[in-house]
Amino acid sequence: GAVVSQHPSWVICKSGTSVKIECRSLDFQATTMFWYRQFPKQSLMLMATSNEGSKATYEQGVEKDKFLINHASLTLSTLTVTSAHPEDSSFYICSASLPGTYEQYFGPGTRLTVT
Amino acid sequence: GNSVTQMEGPVTLSEEAFLTINCTYTATGYPSLFWYVQYPGEGLQLLLKATKADDKGSNKGFEATYRKETTSFHLEKGSVQVSDSAVYFCALGSGAGNMLTFGGGTRLMVKP
């Protein structure tokens, strides 16, 4: 099946610093990637939709200047959490959709802890 | 708008018991339907899918049938194992943008 990787799998950073998370589709080209946030024991919250070569579309309530998304190629999207604060601590998951379908393949997630 | 409702957990079963996790949906048009599974500390894995009415998705002993008349996509397994303990998410894809709408997730705990 389609494989999506995510790096790093976990990261601890100090308040005020920025953190970059990478999402790669390893064996298919993904024109669309998605970024989710998941709180403990809760469902996924869609943060933004990332389309290759264009600006990301952010969901209501998600600060685009804080969560910078870049989708520079058909296999790589990055999420940068800028000026991180403890309330940004969460599990961030990316996914990539097979072109022309609703089928999404998910990365293993990144656990961010801001101290 | 689109929405997915699934039964709240946790669902606790003994090994080899029969499993049903209910999922109903509201959508415009003809959505694609999915079940995803999430093991602790991991991302979601696609478990099975169905893209049109009366389709049955199946994988690893799990099955779900796309029922348009009842707008449902219930997940079933005849005999669960301890290794099936995880959170299960029902989802639908419909409309523009390739986005999925997720249910709230159902935690399954299987005891030996």
C-alpha cells in the first residue's frame, strides 16, 4: 500500500522556538496533503489542506502565521510551528491522498512537547 | 454539511467475541466510506473502504457494508483478538477538495 513517512516522530522544544515537521509520500505522488492535530483520546482536527505549488487552505480558527505549511514538491509537505508555546503541544499527523480519490494515507505522527 | 456519527466507547470485549461498531453518516451526493484504525502512539491506517452503495469492504477479518438506505457503514468482526485493541475511526469523503470527515472514534479494548 501507499506509504507516508513523517519526521521527526517526537520533538521537545523550548517555548519561543520554531519546529519543522516533514511529511513525505514515499511511493506515490501526492498533489494534496493534509495536516491534522489530535488531542489525547480525541478525534483528528483538520488544520489545513496543502496543495503542491500553491498556498495551503487553513481551517477556521487555525492561525496560518503560526502554522506555516509548504508543499514544494509532489512528495513533500512541511509544517513549521513558529514561536511555539506549551499549548501547541500535541500530536500532529499528516496524510496524503491518492490522486483523484478520497483515500488518504497517514504518516505515523509527530508528538510535539513545548516546555 | 457532511457528518459522521459513531458509537462512543470504550467498547470492551473478551477475546473471540463478535464486534460491531456502528457508524452513520450525513452527506450530499454519493460519498466514499472508510474505516481507519489507530494503534497507540501511531498514525491512522486504512482498514477498509467502500465507494458505492451495497459495496462490502473487508480486510483482516473486518467487514463493513455501505448501506445507502440507512446511511450506515457499521464495522464488524466475527472473532476479535487482543491485538485488535485500538481506536477505530469511520470517515467519509464527499465533495471537492478530497477531504475526509471523521467520526469521533471508538476505542476497542479486547481482554484475553
